[in-house]
Amino acid sequence: MEMTLNWYLTLSAVLFTMGTFGVLFRRNVIVIMMSVELMLNAVNLTLVALSQAFGDPSGQILVFFVIAVAAAEAAVGLALVIAIFRGRMTIDVSKIKLFRY
């Protein structure tokens, strides 16, 4: 059985949908950040699959930049989560009122 472009795009759509539901319906900041990473990886999978299908390496080059931005986002996000946890002793999004009055 040969893996066609439709398989990769379907897998990417499923992963992106799972990430979207994770961001919308979860309250734990760590899980929300993991869901954002899942969505970024779904987009990376789409870029690589389309790049391979069309024979253009620019999509694969773009993936390296997306991975670098995702790594920076994870590092900064984790630092923020640790700082908020030390002050509030929770990482539940509904209980953190950092920017509210």
C-alpha cells in the first residue's frame, strides 16, 4: 500500500484538530502549550508533504524555521509558566487572573 499525499494531509488535519480542541477545552497551561506544539507539527507535516509532492524544497526549508520558532516559544512559555506557578501556586488557566482587575 503506497502512502499518497491524501494520507499525509488527512493525518495533518487530524493532528491539527486534536491540537485545536486541546487549546480550546483544556485548562492546564502545560497541556495547552503541548496542543500548540501539536498544531505546529501538523503544519510542518503539511509543508513537508506538499513540498515533496510538488518537488519544491522551499517548504522543507520553512519547516526548519518553524521548528526554531517552536523551540523558542516552548522555552519562553515554560519560563512564564514556572514564574506564574511560583507566584500563584497553580497552572489552571481559569484561576490565573494576571491581567484582570
